[in-house]
Amino acid sequence: MSDQDKRVAAEAAVKYVKNGMTLGLGSGSTVNWMLQCLSERINEGLQVRGIPSSKKTEKLARELGIPLVDFSTTTHIDLAIDGADEIDGALNLVKGGGGSLVREKVVDACADELIIIADSSKVVSQLGTFPLPVEVLPFGYEVTMKNIERLGGIPVLRRKDKEVFVSDNGNYILDCQFGKIEDALGLHGKLIQLVGVVETGIFAGMVEKVIVARNGQIELTERG
């Protein structure tokens, strides 16, 4: 996806932002463009505040002059805008490729409305090509991996620069191959019950709108 398309998707999402809103600020390269667009509107007089879903998003938002709050200030989010690694026809998502899935899910789940911005390559007929991120406790993660294998998954401990990747919450992430995921909500339910699993990258039934930019054109899909 070109930067131009990313900006097109970002601009389309920011049009849904209204004065006085508390926003959930997602994570990822397309969301970074959304933050740029939001900053421009704030400079033009828009009054909003955001709750960031990752340390990277928080850092960029501060640099762009976007006012930030946290859940100690408010537990209500009017609108969350986030990205995705995969989106199926029922608007279920796989997220967490960037490693912020738990915070993203907390932010997205409490928003009155969730808009996903993505490029056309993220739209799939069925989830499962992208490995499913599962955030787990570091203690006993080897046991958790074995239990995921018993569910039919092939988990791989995520590493970055040859070191074990650690999430913003101090956890590990297992990238799990399950093949094509026919029942996203069912798989999430099985995984989340495993001792040691903190959260899964399946976001099912949460999205109201998906904005996809394809060659400069917007494709809008809304939950029926």
C-alpha cells in the first residue's frame, strides 16, 4: 500500500471525528497517517482528546500536539480508529502484528464505534494466512505453547533483533498458525481459557466500519 493510499484511508476516517470527542488511537503505519491528519484538524481548531493504544502511538501523538488522556480521566471513548492485519467478510479481524494487541483491544472494546483503516491486501475471504498473535505471560510460556499445540496451532515465540519480543505490558507474543480460521469467535474462546493466555489477536464482532483505500479510492464497508 502506498503512502498516498494510507493517507487517503486516514483522511476518510478522520472525517468521522467530531468536536469534543474522546478518541481511541490505534497503532500501525496507517494509523500514523491518521494521527498526522488529526493533528492538522486540531491545528485548524478541532477540539478532541485521545487515548493511545501503544507507547509508539503515544509518542507520535505527543510530537504532533494531540491532547492525550488516560483511563484514570475517563473510561468512555466515542470513536476508536485502528488498523488490522486481516479482515474477513464478516468484519472479524486479526490484529497484533505490531505487538500492541492487548491495549488495542482494551481501547477498541470500550469505544462506542470502531473504524478500521487498512489497505486492500488486508481483506481476506477467511482469516488465517497471517499468523494469529496470542499474548501470553512470560512465566511458563512453554506450557502455554504446548496447550496451544493441543488446540491445533503451531506457535512461534516472537523475537526482534534476536531477542524475545516484549509487549508494552511486559508479556510475550506467540505467533500461531492455525490454517484457515472457520470459527474466529470459537477459536478465541478456546484460547482465552488457557492458563497463561492474556489475550488473542482475534477481534470478532467489534467493528462498525472498515475503510479500505485501493489505488486512491475508498471502499467503505459497514456492519449490517
